[in-house]
Amino acid sequence: MKLSGVAISLADERNAIFFYIVYCKIKLAMKTKILIYKNGHFYDNPNGQRIELQEGAQIRIEAEENCFIEAQPAGTWPVEQKDSKQKSTEIANDSKIEKSEKILSRGSFLYFKIPHSNKKYEFKVELLEDLYMVKKKNRKKSDSVLYDCTCVTKEEITNNLEFFEEVFAKSLNELHKNTFVHFFGNDGNPACNAIDRFYEKPGEEGLSLRRYRKRNNSEPNLFT
């Protein structure tokens, strides 16, 4: 563990944070800054220098009461949620779609993992709309793809996050990105291919959504 607070293992996180705070109070002068919050960042006022804080830093903020506002749900918000009839109608009216099949119903759960800082974080996802596999017209590749589906990250089931809140998105690919950025910032690559990354049972990464593509491509009569 380094006293600077950078690059510590997550297993020692609680002790490290506690020690770092005590160390700062005893060995280092506490610092007071007047900051302004703009575009999601803190800036030193008046010199305009952007301020960053170490992970786990404990700070005290004083501001006028109306400066504290209720946080919006994380991720893409607001999101529209279509019932089964509305979703099927949307797909039927999409001129770019040649064939489609509903593979999971609204209310179903999926899971995905994010490896970060020598740990794996496993998240539980709820589908807020029916999930479809579709084949698009004039597509160079004949493989079917996942159709956009409003969804929410409901839980981090490995309990490796100290703080958790639900994250919303309009598709599974977007949900992975939104979840990654919300909890881990820009420390890594948030992009993924949802058909390989999401699976149906906790810890069962072999049960990815790709198996629906294989089934659909080999049995075209499944499409409506």
C-alpha cells in the first residue's frame, strides 16, 4: 500500500482509506479550496484549474441549499418502456427488418461481468421490454442481431462495490457502456458485443445470447 493513496488493492480498501485519512490529518495540512462545479467537474475558483480527487477521498462540501439537487437516475434517462404489443408493432413497422424472433420476455434477467482492478464485478440486469433477435435487409452479414431493448442494471451480485445504484439504457450494448462508465469512469474500455457479454444465469458465461443467433441462423423457420 502506498501512502499517496494511488494503486492499492481492493482487498485492503477499507484499511487503506482509514489509514490514509488519519495519516493526512496527522502528517499533512488539511487543505481548503473554493471550487465551482461546471459540466460535471470541479474547478478551482478563480484560476479555473480542474481539480481531481483521489479514489476514496472524504471531502466536506458547503453550498447554498438550492445548489444540492436530486440526482437523476444513472445512465440514459428518461427511457421509454414499451409493452409487448407496442414492441412487436414497432418491429413489424421497421422497414429495415426482414425477420424477427422474440427470445426473452420483459421482466427476464440477464447477467454480465466487468473485470477491473484484478476483480470481476458481476451485474444483474432486468429487461424492461421484450428482447428480439432480428435479421436486417441488405446487411452484408447474414447473421441476426439483437434489437434495442430498454433495460436496467439492478444489482452488483458479487458485492464488490461499496456504493451501487441502478443504471438505465436503451439497449444492452449501451447498458454495458453506461454501467462501466458510471462505476469505473474512463479507466478501461466500456465497449462490448452484447451477444457475447450477456448471459442468462449467474456465473454461467457459456450461456451467452450468442446461442440464440446460432439457433436462428440454422433454423430460419423460427422467424416470423
